[in-house]
Amino acid sequence: MSKQGRMQEDSTSTSSSETSDSTEMSGRFRQQTEPPSPVAVAQAEKELRETPEVVAESLKELRALLEKDGTLNFRTDDEVLLIFLRPCKFYAQSAFELMGRVADFKVKHQATIGNCMPDEEKQAWLEHKIVNVLVDRDQHGRRVLIANLGSLWDTKNISGDTVFKLFYLIHILAMGEPEGQIRGVVVVLDFDGLGMKQVAQLTPNFSLRLLSFIQEAMPLRLKEVHIVRQPFIFNIVWKVFTPFLQTKLKSRITFHSNKFGQLHTMLGKHMLPAEYGGDLPPLDYSSKDWYPTIKECEAQIEEWNSWGRKK
């Protein structure tokens, strides 16, 4: 069991079967590659049209589209194609178009992510606390990524490009979790202590690349983005990001400042650390604890990097 991985046993009378399932799935610094839980399977059928008949037909149609196109280089087994079909609710044409956008994003940003591997950003993983993934899933069974973009971001040693690479590597591992493909993911952007040094890194170019990735080329169900502990200076950052935000993503962003009541309602107070008014102690783990997991997945990352447009 991880340092904070044990969920509270007295989860209150309002706990649902989803919360119990979340408890079983959580508590490890590892990529969770098990088949979807029964709760996730039911959710997939309800929200994604994921029935055996639809899955079989969609896989067949997507393979035909890829074969006809001939320009995309991805594995075409069920495991890989499901990564693209699930966020597209098993509409094969939409999944095919997503694969194309992923490939084009890779071409456009080849200099940054073309051969993005864990060792390239080892210092950022081991010596800084910019990114973290909570070991416990939220009350809806979703992974929660914490991004510390305030005073914990040492801009002298960690550039905006490096921050993006950390996000990118995490998303590769998240795609490999069947549970997460269905349940989706949540991002908490913590701007505590944000100053001009960090604001200077959050340029229009950084914002455009990040939001283009999230909105067009990330095969994950991003369900919510929570902005917390933002100071007044955050308004500068928001003005930079706003022009690139599409309606769908904008509708999923919630601002909390230092009031966490709504965050507790949406994620579950029981699984949040004290930093966000949660029931758990302050975080005593960081990206350093996740680094061995990233290293164990190097073959998976390398394979993902090799996919895209045929050369």
C-alpha cells in the first residue's frame, strides 16, 4: 500500500458502489491495466454505446478506414483501437479522424515530443513537484492529475516545454488504463504562489500547444478541470488562454480559489489531501514516487512515439 493509498474505511452512508469500486482500484503507484470493473462496464454501455455488437462493428469499420487511408501507422489490434474508439463513443469515423489529428500533432511538434522519454526529463520527475497523480481515484473512479503551476514551478530549471513533456508522458500511461478510458480523467491546476516568473512561461505559444493537444489530439475523456488557489495575477494567464478555449472544454472548467466545497462535491472530500480541505493528510508523495512506474513503461512510450503518419 502506498504512503497515502489507503482509502478511509468509514466512507459514510452516502458512498455509492462507484466509491467502493474506486477504493479497490486505488492505492498503488502503478499503471492499472486490469480489465474494466463491472461499474465501468455498465458506464461504458450507458455513455459510450459499448456493447459487444457495437464494439465488433466499430472495430471492423475503423480497420477498414485505416486500410483505405493508408497514411497512418498505428497498431490495429483491439487494445489500441479501443483507445481511440472510447472517447469517440464508438463512432469509427470520429475515431479515425482523432487518429489523424494525433498523427498531425506529432508531426507539428516533432521537435518537442518526437522522442519524448522519461530519462530526458529525469530531473523534473525526481527533483521537482510540478506534476503528481493522486493514488486514489475520485468518487467517480477517475484519475486525478495535480499540476502545480505556482511557486512550486522553478522556472529557472524547468521550462514550459518540460512541463508540457511531463503532461504528455502522463497521458501515454493514462491511455493504457482501460478503467480510465471509460471513466475519464480530471485535472487540478494549482496556482498557489503564482508569480510573474511563472506567468512569463505561460505564453500564447505554450497555451496554444497545450490546448490544441487537449482539445484535438488527446485520446482521453477529460471530464473536469479545476483551477484552485489562483491569486489575482492569474487573470493575466486566463486572458492568454481564453482565445484558444473551445466551448466544450470551457464548460468543464471550474474556478475554486481557496474555497473547496464544490471541489469536495465534485471529486469527493474523502480522497482529497489537506491542501484542498480534504480528509487525507497533506501529500507526502510526488512525481518522484511515480518515476519508477514511468520507467517501467518505457517500451510502451517508445512504441507510442513511433506511431503517426507513415514516412
